Amino acid sequence: MTNFIRYNKDIESDYFSKREKIQMTYYIHADKFFLENRTENGGYLEVQDNGKFGFFYPETKKPEGKIVDYRGKWVVPGLVDTHIHGSLREDVMKSNWEGIDKISKGLLSAGVTSWLPTTITAASDTLTRICKMFADHKGEEHGAKIQGIHFEGPFFTEEHAGAENPKYMMDPDINEFNKWLKASDGMLCKISMAPERKGSKEFIREAVKEGIVVALGHSSATFEEAVEGVEAGATMFTHTYNGMPDPSHHTPSISNAAMALNNVTDELICDGHHVRPSMARALINAVGPEHIALITDCMEAGMMPDGDYMLGELPVYVKDGMARLKEGDNLAGSILQLKQAIKNVVDWNIVTPEKAVMMASYVPAKSAHILDKCGTIAPDKDADFLILNPDMTLSETYLNGESRYKA
């Protein structure tokens, strides 16, 4: 771990010294490119001197200029984690800005170039304080870009609290939410909630009018209650299967709704612990990979050794690749890295590499309404991209056209 942190500091120092110079337009040459609308074998991808993508040129039209050669490797968009609580012993609920920036820089080694810092259920004043911290430091992160804030709670049901603290759970209140939205200076863009709580339909309708993405989860909702939430404007399901009743053919629930409804996006944790590969396959086959957003739900133990940690106010222990509450032994977030999730779904023979990358870049960006900023390789978007090996392992991470991490 010491070597990892030192190495990233060296790259960071080199990166900021380079930023002071005029960046030269160059072209990436590789075996395969995962572009927004197609996958191409060979070719040249333009990275402009402003740190944004230019045009893609086929192998037969080699451009004049500097060529950076990655023969034997693939170029894919940077990954987008829209549900992540922390890593490197830092956590959105407790860390100061320096800690948040530490997560941001560390995520580059996970292949993540954009993310939504995610809260958990907590006291209203605590959530307000966190919103103000992000608003006060908007745009100051030095690694993976913070594209907004995701509130996981507090409008959940106690029965499926999971690793969330039930003492802070309450019915949805649009006035309370707008207080947090104002404190965040508009950065709060997504909220996960239980659709069966009193006033949920009305809350969802108003929140969606304000441009907020609403996801349904940590819920005991029936199929019908979940449908009502979606018809009111919810468009996502939070870490599908987790924090909700199991699918049933007798008494269908919210998890059945996640598998059955059209035009929704299902979050999915593919670490092999939260959801078994066979059930991940069932969900992906049911809704299609274009409706699956791979997430990590990673907490402060990410990129750290086994041991004792915290998730909000609750003690957690990490062992055998799993984070669990010390009391109750429930799963408590994960220690998954998004680069591993895309490799897992390919290794499990569920999807192709192209679809795996899509589920961790395009789909989460689209689902969170940030596709204009990240999630694909397209002209005039920030040149945030990864160099992958054909076995789906990460080789290098670029941010704004600059190499920021090398495996």
C-alpha cells in the first residue's frame, strides 16, 4: 500500500508540472477501440491539445503527428461509478476534503475517471454539512471527477436497512430534500429511496421535476408499490437484489419489478458475493446489458487489507473479500473496484468485453444524467480513457488526455 500511494504522488506531481505546458495534440494507436456507437479493430484516436477527444481515424488513414502506440491493447472510456461510499480508509460520511480528494486520486487505479460520492442514512444536519463541503470544493478534486452527489437514504424502510442506520430513516419530505439540494449548490443529483413510505409518489414526482434521478431500494415494496414509484418518475433500482426481498413467483416484490419493468436501469454489484454470478446473469438477460449499471458500493476498506472499519456509525469487519457488519453480520457495502467488476462479468461468460465496459461507463453515466460529461469516447468530450489488456485487466488510466496511473 505504501508503494501504491508513493507511486500515485509521483504521477500526480508529474501531471501538474505538465499541465503548465502547452499540451500537444496526439493520436492513440491500439488494437481495439470501444467508441460510443461501435467497436473498431485498429485505428487512431485523436486527443486534442485541450485535453478532449477529437476524431477517430481507421487504420488505413494514419494521421500526421505524434503517435502513442498501444499495440496489443484496447482503448475504452473511463469507468463511471455512480454508487460508491469510500476507499483507502476514507469515507464520504466522515472524511474532510483532503480525504475525499484522496479517494478521487485513488480511483484512477480502479479505472474510474468519474464518480458520484454516495452518502448513507444519517441525521439531517450531517447530510447538510456533507453537501456544503462538496459545494465549497466544487471542481477542486485532482483525480476521478466528481460529477454530482448520490444520497443513499434516508427515506428507507427499517426492515431492509442493511448496513444503514434505521434510527435516521423517515418518510420522504421534499422541503427537507430541497434544503440539502440548496446546500449542495445543485450537486445533489440522485437519491435512493423506498417507494412504499408515506408520500413517496408525491415526493418522486416533485424531485424528478427538479431534475433529480430517483432510484428505488432498501425497500420491502410489493411489485405494485414499486410500479407506482416508477410511474411517478423513478428510473432506477438500487443495488438490485440487495436490500430488498428475493424475487418470488407467488408474491412478486420490488426485485421482481426490477427484472420486469421497461425503460429502467438496475444497479448491480458484481463482486460474486452480493449477487451470485447465476443471478447476475438472470438479471442481465432479463433486462439487457443496456439497462444494467455496474456499481461497487465500495466503502472505506476498498484497496485496504482485511481488518476493522466503519460504515457511517456502524462497525464493520473485512475478511475473504467481504465487508460485514460486526452486529448482525449483514453485508456492509463492498471492497469491489469497478475494473474488477467488468472483468468478472466477462470471466463469468455473461457478456462480451464491449457490453461489460458499456455497463460501467455509458449506462451509469446515462442513468445519472451525466452522459454529456463522461461515459463514452466521442469528439469534444474530456479525454478520460483507459488502456486495457485483452484479459480485461487495467494497464493505464488517462484523465484529460494525460496519463495518470500505470499498473
